[in-house]
Amino acid sequence: MSVCFARSTAFKFGASALALVAAGIAPSSYAQVAPQGAADTDQASTDDAAVDIVVTGRRAALEAAEDRKRRSETIVDSIVADDAGRLPDNSITEVLQRVSGVSIVRFAALGDPDHYSVQGSGVQVRGLTGVASRLNGREIFSANNGRAILWSDVTPELMSAVDVYKASTADLIEGGTGGQIDLRTKMPFDFNGKFHVAATGELALGDMAQQADPSASVLVTDSFDTPIGRIGVLADVAYSQFSSLSQFIRVSPYFKTALGDGVDRYVPSGFAFGDEAFRYRRTGIYGAVQWAPSDDLTFTGSFFQSRYKSQSSDYGTQLDSQTLAVDPASSTFDENGMLVKSSALFNRDTTSFAPTNGPVNSSGNKGFVESNTVTRDYSLSFAWAPADGPLSLKGSLQRVDSKQIYDRLDIFRDVSFGQSFGLDLSGDLPQISVGSGTQASFADPSNYFWTASMPHNENNTGRLDAGQLDAEYKFDGDFFRSVKVGGRYAQRKERDFQNGYNWAALGRGWNGDPQLTYANAAPGDTELHAFKDFFRGSAILPGNLMFASEGLASRFDRLQLTQSPPAGFCTGNEFNCSSAGPLPSTGYGGQRNADGSLAIRQPGFVLPGDQLDNRTKNLAGYALVRFGPQDGAPGIGGNVGVRVVHIENQGNGFIQQNGGTPFIRNGRTQTLAPTFVARSGKAEFTRVLPSINLDFSPTEKIKLRGGYNITVDLPTFNALRSSGTVGVSTVTNPGGSGLPGVFTNFTAETGNPLLKPTLSNNFDLSFEYYARPGTSFHVAPFYKRITNLPIYSLTNREVNVLFTDGTTETVTASASDYVNATKAATVKGVEVGGRFFLDMLPGVLGGFGFEGNYTFIDSSNPGDLYRDITGAIKNDAPLVGLSQHNANATLLYERNPFSIRLAYSWRSRYLLSTNSNGTNGTYSYYSAPGVLTDLDGGPNTTTQIALPIYGGSYGSLDAGVRFKVTENFSFGVQATNLTAATQRTLMGGYPNGKLVGRSWFQSDRRISTGINLAF
């Protein structure tokens, strides 16, 4: 059994055993072996007598992390496995949010603010999203068009520690303008030749999802002395399931609207609400073998696999109209003219501004998603370090394979919300209301119209092959400690199959098949969905609504969905077939060609048009000199070096024209032809990346650091892609839901294979005070100047389009393209943090402690552009993903047999996107009845917008309690999101800098209980 140190006494408890006892989730917490000396704590004393301070698992983990930070040659923060497994965290992202200067995004992506992620999807270090992912110091990724691994895919139980590098040295692999995150796994020789077994079991429950989620893990390791040397083996397996239910309300952009009194005001163009049930099953497998034929030479082979299978089922209704208006006499507005409350939003006639007295139609979708991501890392390495010689060598070979399969199907329907609806935005949550007659109509299936389907599929595979060799020559008794040189070659390829989001109408009467309603639904194809306890009863909704069933959507069978109804079905009533009764089987029609064949995109992938290939080659070499006084003498030490990297990016893909759906343009019906055109690009760059890191320790307790380095970040494969789309934006035909949409503008969206790498010039200072083991304090100011940031910007450009009648035309499209920012961005800030334990207090009070950190960040990014609600181009947005204020506070109690933690994490408002779906596009502004006025001065009469979307300030409170029963057994209870926090998003681009609510999200409180065994 493992043992740990008390301060000047005999061994009392094992650091790794107590890590096991205190942690509760991760087997790695039981297996963690602290760095040499990390668990040796000085005896606390009083005026009268010495008192033994027993180092528990949590405190031992903190001291191990503190010791690594103190001994590092650059600015690093670490979390050892005990910490990662101790909090009720199910992903690396939630673990990382506790680190000073690190924050996470609780959305599907920074550019996708309309989809919530309960555990978080991305990580920023000091406000920057350019964060490189590493596994034992080597590159690792997921095949998702990005550069880093999907952090949610990683099983924390497999990690021994997580290191966050905030500054660079020349021997670190290039990448990460914000920093690098290194996931460190356990190795057999870490356990000092002892046989060790650790196991955990846990059961968790969310208060909204109401699904029991099991988790389990097992670690086994041993080492042997053999005739050919020492051999160690380790196997670690972990499984976890996570279920959640999240709910949302969303308000569409407030369009500038001239109302009946002649005054311009801002009226929401609609709303949306819904929920998403999400579940993943994550399996991690890790194995390592080490062989030391001598004390000077060690060979290591390791295998790491993360498999992440998820499923989500969502229901949502959306109402969007560009002709919504209110009666100003019976409505409330704020000082900026923004609508606050109205009992009746209605569609108006733009030629007279009078209500149309027609229905306000809403759309709705039933979506179902399945995804499967597998990432495998195979690594071989050696380390040769003769004890009696100055030269040492290290080398490694690595292969990473990653595969992602993603399938989604959305099935849409329309239902009327009556002639008007009420909207109250004066409180914490929007309140949506309709009349009693409209509410009663929601129960009638004949009022729901089948409208469209939209599949989306991805099948991505990626591979990385890399080799690295490092040599270091040490000087004995000299100010220059060593010279280190090395080189690395890596080639990463990714082949993606993606078929876009191919929206296509079902039978609508005008397109060859009749308009069917839910009254015609085949058995099992529709369901009434109840939005239970919505926002825990705080939000008022119009009522429960009908949708396509989960059983229908989860088949992913678009061909069956679009089959025509039987011949002669509802003849003479082609625009409303309700009276014909239910269909015998699924089949709701679709757009037909002249010959009667189905005019939808074929299911699956259309090759080669859906194929995208990306490749990056890296060739790097470096030289590093370490220097400083010997044998602990005072003086300045550190390292200086340079890394030279040659980068080659190449991409091949296709620009696809999304066609097949008719629309009304200039009074006639047109249809874009579904086709694609090849596109490719290649670019090469050489960059020189110097680095210098200095440190000075005037006393044993104080360390001062300073550094300068240049880091590089490669654009994601999504930004570099040679593929893109051309399409059409339409609005609902005022003649009725059975007619083709009315054209507003052409759209285009592409990547840019010629993007330059992003460079960051980084200046760092750090003052660190280590009073005693477990008590430390740091202040770390920093400054970054960033050039060539990739910007996803909105512009107008000329494109060639092809129509189904064979004609072509050069048109102006609203285009979203990636470009390098032409102006530098700057980031400056400071981190402040520390921790302490009240060892001086008597008895049980001595177990209390506290750790906390605060980060202030300010930024300027004049190269990023957005368009406000009038279409004016602005460049005053901050950097995407950067919160000005970030804070963590944790109360600790560590005194056997209890280990208790109460942790709060908070971040202030941050920019999510300046060009996201739903808040970009165009709208029509009528300055007077019948007078269409262009606000943005563009080439047409519509006004182009691209509003900045911000994530609102958000804080979460988590807790954990663990009780040690014996030295081999413990159990605990943990909880997350205790305050049931609401995440908001906000829209900008309005008068006087006004930010208005865009979305509100809420998800589960979660509680879990688990046991831990170690022998």
C-alpha cells in the first residue's frame, strides 16, 4: 500500500492512497504520485508544541501542482489527477475552468451561440481561443475540422495531471497563441515498482433529465525486474454516461421599424423556444509498457483511445417575420425605442401599415442527432541519459488516428399562432402569450402542416504521423547549464465528407405533391410534446405543441419521408389534405421534376462534391540554452532559444450550389441548379519563433519571472477549407404558406486555403510567493500583440449562379468568408491567485482552506467587423471568447476522515460571434407605407446586418464531500450547478451601445454518489 508523509513524523498515510480516498471519481486520483518532495510538508507549530499536519489527497494534489509550477522553466499551472477527479466534473473542460486565466465556452462553439453545451465545448487561455492540445507533450486532435482535440471527448480518469502552459520555450511544439494544454497520463514506473489496483463506481442524476447515469473505472499496474531489465505495465479503462435536458428561449433581432405613428422603433422579428435531451457514452482505454534495460535507458510504448458516442433529441418552435409590428399606443418601449412589452404583435401590410388580419405562422422542427468520435494515439519513445555523461537523447514516433461520424435529420412543420401574439420582455425571461382560441387550436392535428426536411451528415477521418529527436548537452559547474537542440517532422491529413444542410420542401401543393397535415400522419409519425416545468416554472409558454415524432426522425430515412402519398390521395384538396384522413404509411411528398421523379438531393454523400481534403506539413528545428547559478546560489537563471518552423497547407474541395427549391424573384419563379465546382489552394510559410524566459529567486520563498516569446497558431481546417456554398435567402410568401418563398438575396459562404498563420508577440511577468507547502500567492501581468487573426466576416461579392433552365447570371451575394485581419489585436491583463490552509488553528478548525484566482483582461480587435441594425460597419468589438473578468473561489476542508470542497466559477460577458446564423442576413425597412428604404447603402434595397452576439456573465456553484471509511475504501457525494444558473446571450449593434436579450438557456442540477477502492 502507498504511504504519504506527515511533517516530521513517521509515515502516516499514502499520498496516492489519500488521493484515492479524497477524490471520488477518477482512478487516476488514487494512482497519482506527486513530484519528488511535493508531499513533504513542513510541520506546523504553535508556541507551545508541535502539531502533525496530515496531508490529505486534495492537499497533496495542490502541493504537487504548486511544486511543479515553482520548478518549471516557464509559466505553467497544473492540476494533478486528484484534483481532476475530485470535483463533480465529467469533462476536462470543467476541470480546466478552475485554473487561473482559463475559461470555458458553454455553447456548441463560439460561432454557434444558439446551441447550448452543458459541460462546455471550448477552452480559452488568457482570453484567447488559440489553445493547442497535447498528450504527454505530443500533438493530439479530433477529426472535426479543427486543430485541437475535442476536450469533452477526453476521459479525466485516464489523466495523471493536466498542465496549462501560458508561455513558451523553444523546445515546445509550435502552436497555441493562447497557450498549450498538456494531458499527462500515468506511466508504470511512476508507482515505484509496486503492484497497484484502483477502481471507482458512480451513479449520477440530473433533476431535469431524470436519467440515472453510471460511471466506472479500473486501473491495474505493476513492475518487474527481469534478466533483460526492469519492465512495467499499466492498463486503465474508464466508462461514463452523461444525460442532460436543456431548455431555451430565443428572441429574434429587433428590426428597425417605422410604426403607424411615424416614429422609428425596434421590434423583435420573432421568437423561438424548445428543449434538447442529450446523452453521451464515453469510453477511455489507456495502456503503457516501459522497459529499462539499464538505469540510463528507458523505452516507453503507449496506447490511448477515447470513444465518445452521443445522441440528442430536440424540439423547437420558431416564429420569424420581417413584417411584424405593434400598436405603439398599447405597447411599451425603453429609452432607445426597443420594444419592452406588447399584447399584440401582428403582421402588417407594408403598403398601408395596417394589420393584414392574417395568421402569424410559425415553423417548428423535430431534430435528432447521433455522433460517434474515436481518437487513438500510438506512441513509442526512448530516453537515454547516462548518469556519468553530459549528453542525453530523447526521441519519439507517434501516430494519431481520429474519426468522426455525425448524422442529423430535422423535420419541419408550420402552425398558426393566430392573428397576433403577446410578448413581454420586461422580466428576467421572455413571456410569450396567445389567445385562448389559438391555444385550443394547438391540439388539432389538422392545423399542423408538413413543410420540409433537412439532413446533415459528416464522415471525417484524420491522421497525424510525427517524429521527434532531441539532444541535450549539460555543463558541469558552469553558468551555462546546458544546450539543447532538436527537430520534429509532422504531417497531418484530414479527409472530410460533408453534405451541407440541404433544406427541401415536402409536399406543398405547388411542387407536385399535395400539402399534408398532421391529420394525415401515418401511425406513430407525430406526437404532442410537453415542455415540462419550463425554466423550472418561471417561463410562460403559449402551450404544448405537436411535432414529428422521435421515432420518425431517428430513422434518418429521407427517402421514406419524401415518398408521395398514394395516387389519388386528397384529389381536389391538394393544399390541405386534412379531410382525407391518415396515411397507411410514411410519405409526405416533395419537390418533383418534370418527369415525376423526386427533385431532392440524394441521401448520403455526392462525390466528389461532398469531399474535402486538407493537409498540413510541419518541419521544425530549435536550439535552446539553459543558464543560471549552480547549486541553488542566488542569481538570474532561465533559458533562451529559437524555433524555426516551415508550414505547408494544402486544401482541395468544391463550391456547391444549393438548389432544387423554387423561389419568386422579380415576379417569376426560378430555381437554382444543384451543382458544384472544384476549388483548391496551397500556401507555404516559414516563421522564426524566439523565446526567452528569466527567473530570479531573491529568497527560497520568492520567485520572479519574466519572458518574451512569439507563438504561432495555424488556422483551423474549417477556416482553410476549399469548399463553400452558394444559395438563396427567402421570406414567406404573403400569398399563403402553399406558395414558393419570396427572394430577398443570394448568399455565399466559403473557407480560405490561403490564410496566413496567426502570430502572437507575448510579454509575461510573474511574481510568485511560496510561504509554505499548501500556501502560495502569485501575480502575473501579461501583454499580447496578435497579427493575422482569421476573421469570419460578412461582405458583398459577385458570384456566378446557374439556374435549372440552363441560364447563368452574375449576381451580388451576401458572403461570409474567412480573411486575415488587416489590423493587429492586443490583449493585456493580469492574473492574481493564491491558496492557504489554516494550519495554525486548533483541532478540526485547522482543516479549513481557501484557493481563489481572478483574471482581468482587456482587448482591442479593430480587424474584426460587424454590421449594426442599420447596416453600418463597425470595428469596436473585443476579441471573440474573451471575458474581461474571470474568477474562481473554492472553500476547502481537509481533515481526515473528511474532504470537502465548495467551488464557484464565474466569467463576465464575452463576444461569441460577429457573424452567426440568425442575426446576420438582410431585412426590409419601410420608412413610410410602400416606401422601401435601403439603410446600408448597399447594391439592393434590403439592409444587411451582422450583429455581435455576446455570452452573458455566468457563474456555477459545485460541491463535493468525501468520507474515508478505511485506507482502502471511501465514498462521497458531489453536486454541480447547485444554483440552477441561467446562461444568457445578448445582441449588440443597437443605439447607444444597447445590448438586448437574444437567448436564455437552463439545464440540470446534478448530483452523484460514488465509491472508491484501492489496493
